[in-house]
Amino acid sequence: MDKRDLVREFWREVAAQNEVSLRSYFSPDAIINWHNTNETFSVDEFIIANCEYPGKWHGQVERIEVVSDDLVITVARVWAADEDSSYHAVSFFKFDGANIVQLDEYWGDDGPPPQWRLDKHIGRRIEG
């Protein structure tokens, strides 16, 4: 399986909160970093954080950049099945062969622009 297909499958398993399948993507000693909250996780801790997160989820990969055989960058949208919340994640996957050895992620809440920008009438909705 090529890296594009591999990361697409990975994101499907993230949204499905599939503990068994998620574990298979990682090297046992992989490191996962969530930079927005200054946290680092082992594979076991990442699986707990992902699979025990409340609710049902959907996900869609919006962009994949294969930088090299061992580095892939994705942009994914993940949203709650009840449409109560939505997030975007930029993820840097470092591979050793077919196994993720490091995953650096930057998560952000989706939402409206802040009031100060609305008050200044700057920016506009992204169309497309």
C-alpha cells in the first residue's frame, strides 16, 4: 500500500475510533506530539486519548503531501456525528517503512472568525 492510501486508511480508523486497527499503524515505540496542548503520547496513550474521546466521529482527508518515502503531511477535518463540533488537524507522519515512528499534530477548532475581525469587515469565507 502506498503512503497516500496508508494515511487515508489511518484517518478512517481515527474517526472510527478503532483501537485494534490504529495500533497496527505504529511502531511500538512511536511518539505522538500534540503541539497545541504541549503533550506527547506513547502509542497506548494516543489510543486512549483517541478511542475514549466521547461521541461518534466522522473524518475527511482534505489534503495529502508526500514529501519523501518517510514523511507525509495531511490536512484532515474531523467532526462530531451530531455536528456539535468540528476540527482541522495538520499532521506530519514520519515513517520507518510502513510504520509510523513519529506523528506531530496541530489541532484547531473550526468556528466563526473572531468578533474583532468581523467588526473590521476584513476577510471573507473560503469558497469551494
